[in-house]
Amino acid sequence: MPYCHHCGKKIDQHQVFCPVCGRSLVGSDTEWQEFKLYDSIHRVTRKADAYTALASVSITLGVVGGIILAFLSDAAGLFGIPLVCWGVGFAAAAKRYDLKAAYLRQWLGR
């Protein structure tokens, strides 16, 4: 027969709480932890999607805008370079969030 690891009294093996001290005999609530992980995965995936969209828009505007401005004036075409650089930064952030979501999914065991 098992014993409560908090107070040392004998307990039934199917009990969840000790009848003497009232403390939990099982680990933390795994369903709640899974819910929190799913929520974290959802938030991280949304951030990755947002950064992917920002990267796409920024790079597209930088390239197309730079080409159009380069035809109008050679020096004005340089304004596309910062937009492309921001786009690359947004793409890196999106990749970081994708990796975090993959790690959380792996940790969840799905």
C-alpha cells in the first residue's frame, strides 16, 4: 500500500488527494499545461505569420519601389534598400518564431 509523500500516512493507490493532509498526490494538472502550451503555440504562430507578411510587403515595396524610383532618379532608387533590409529583419524574426513554435510542438509531443 502506498504512502502520502507529504505526511507519510497510508493511502489507497487510486486516491488523488491525501485523506489526512488533503494535499495532491499527483503531479500538476497536465491538461492545464497542455492548454497553456497550445495557447503559446497559437500566439507564437500568429507572430510568425505577422512577421512573414511584413517581410513580404517590405521586400516587395523595397524592390519594386527602388526600381521605379531608380528610373525616375538614380539617387532616389536607394530608398528601396532600407525597406529590403527591414524585410530581411522581419523574415529573420518570423523564422525565430517558427522555430519557437516547432520547439513547443516537439515539447508537447505532437
